[in-house]
Amino acid sequence: MIAPILGEIAVEQPGITVAKLNVDENPEIAMRFNVMSIPTLLVFDKGEVRKRLVGAKGKGQLLQELGEFLTPSH
């Protein structure tokens, strides 16, 4: 549901990589990162989880919550 929005953000933001993981096919990874609800977004910086967002959100709310990791638009 939010994959298309994240795809747009990835295109608009240089240096951002968006990856999607199917937790049904990768339960060990879901357990390692304590993913209990879908969707869960994990923001990694230098290999460490810096932020966790749970639940579906619109583009505006995602941009606001991810603002500290994004390049300001001109």
C-alpha cells in the first residue's frame, strides 16, 4: 500500500535506497528487527536502525517523519 509512495520518495531523494522485504518469506529477519505489524518501515543509517515507523501513512506524513534523513528540496 505504501510501496508506491516510498518509490516516489526514493526517486525524488538522491542517496536514498528503498528496499522491501516479504516477512512471510523471511521470518528470521522480521524477528531480528522485531517487526510485529505490517507495514513497518525501518530507516537505517550506517547499518544501524535510526527510526521505526509502523502503520500506513500518506506521502506528506512520511516526508515529515523522514525529514531528518532527507535532502531539503529547493
